[in-house]
Amino acid sequence: MKHNTDYILQKAISSHNLHEEEILYLLKAKDTKKLTSFADMVRKKYVGNEVHLRALIEFSNYCKQNCLYCGLQRTNVKLERYRIKEQDIVNLAKQAKDFGYKTVVLQSGEDDYYNVNKMTYIISEIKKLDIAITLSIGEKTFDEYKAYKEAGADRYLLRIETTDEVLYNKLDPDMSLKNRMICLGNIKKLGFEVGSGIMVGLPGQTFESIAKDIVYLKSIPVDMAGIGPFIYNPDTFLQFKSIHQYDNFDLSLKVMAILRLIMPDINIPATTAMETLNHNGRLIALQSGANVVMPNATEAIYRKKYEIYPGKICLNDSPGHCRACIENKINSIGRFVSKSKGFHNPYVTI
């Protein structure tokens, strides 16, 4: 096999398919700029210059899980917990629509307080607004997913975080990688647009495991891939130890770029965490293959409490300010905010 950056990149843009060894080579290569430039070229060809905005509503920071890297873990006694009332969630979605959003993302910890009846009410009321709905609320049963789909939810985001079973078991106690994969299969089977993704730079993670993660995301195949850098939270029980010679920001860019090369028309968000590590992080991501941004549409009184990681940006900003700010940033790099709901159109080879 030819381990040459130019050869691998040319193969990627012509076939949109790479072997795991080739992906690993790109992850380890020092020339990030060449990789991201190719990804940006593919992004422009397949999804254009429009950027899809998703209004993020973080409606509860309660979580029954105890993922060691996450500030929402149930054993974090330092976190002030909150839940937003059902009608107030709907009102936030109405406000988001007024700001011009075509999609809302309803995100929370795994909080069983919001049972099927509560969630289907929220979903059905928001659906009346004629906007797309993405759910990011964790592992559920097949019947629960089915109820949410029937109520009007369009997309479901369930990040795999890592496909390394040993690492998964260590970081996500009381959870199962197998069950996570079953959930993703159920979501796909029910007709949701499937979103998944990984956390880059987890303690104990290797380049080899990241390469396998990328192959897995393509195998589903996902409609949206969310890639976020690991940011250490001192209020968690995870002992931090960096094992990468490159920082998590740079490595996250590489993962996003590779996914754009091999899945040319999927949706890839420029995550908020990227901007926590670099003040131009989201713009750099948008120039490295990303085509989606998820501005926070939650009121400031709740934002500060949804602390998955420290240093989160825009904690004191209003939803309206975030909406105007991100559009100005997008326009500054010659891109524009899409007026569509941003559904994924499957790539067809001829």
C-alpha cells in the first residue's frame, strides 16, 4: 500500500473511500493544512457554501449516567441541576424560529423525568412550527424512539464517542458499547436521519482506535458526524493524561476533514468545543470540511449550568445575540446561512 499523503488524498477525492491504514496515515501526518484544504474543496463541491444553523436548546442537565469525562455525570455534586418546563421548551423553539432557524436541537442529559408523554408533547408542539427537530437525549428503547419519530422528530444524534470497547467500558461505566450500537441501528431502522460522532483526544485513545471510529461512522452510514475535542473537566473523576503528540484541536480538524473526504455530502458541524480551544475554532472548522453550526438558543441562566466541560463560550450571551454573531462570522469567510432545513441528500455514485 502506498503511504503517501498526495496519493491518499487524490484517491479520497476520486473514490471517497479509504482503507483503515490510509486513514491512520492521514491522522498521523504532520501536514494538517493540505488535508483540510482538500476537505474544504470537497465540501464546496458537494454541499456548497451554505451553512446550516441548528438552534441548540439544552433543556435539562440531569443525567442518570456517569460518563467519566462529562460534567453532567450523576455523581458531580458541584453542578447545579435544572429542568426547563415543557411549554417553556416549546417557547424557546418558537423564539428560535423567529430568529430564522429552520432546525432546533433538543439536547439534555439522560433524564427520565422527560418520559414519552412529555417528549411527544414537546415534539408535536414544536413540529407545528414547521421546523426540523433533532433529538439528542441518549439511549432509549425501540418503542421510545418510534414514539418520537411518529410525533415528528426528524433526526437523532447519539455520539458513539469511541468504538474501542475497552476504552468505552472504562469511560462509560454501567453502559455498553453493544447497546449503543443497537440504539444507533434502531434509530436508522425507524427512518431518522442518523447523527453520531466521536470525542477526540480521550485519555487512553489511540490513532488506531480513531481510524476504526471513522470506518464505523461510514459503515452506518451517518447523515451527520459530530466531532468534538476532549476538554478536561476537573469536576469529573477522570484522571487527565494526554497521549497525543498533536493537540486535540488539530486532531479534531483532521478527523472532520477525513470524514468529509470519504462521506462528501454529509452534515458536519463546527462544534462549540472547537471555539473553546481556539477563538476562531468554528470558522477554522468551517474551512476544514464542516458545514453546520449549532448556536445556543437556551437562555443564559441555564447555559452556565450545562457544563459538560469548562470554558464554554457565549455563556452570558442572549439567543438573539448568538444568532446575529454567528451569521456575521459566517459571512466574513464568504459563506452564507442556508434558508433550508438542511436535510442530508444521499450521495449517489454513477
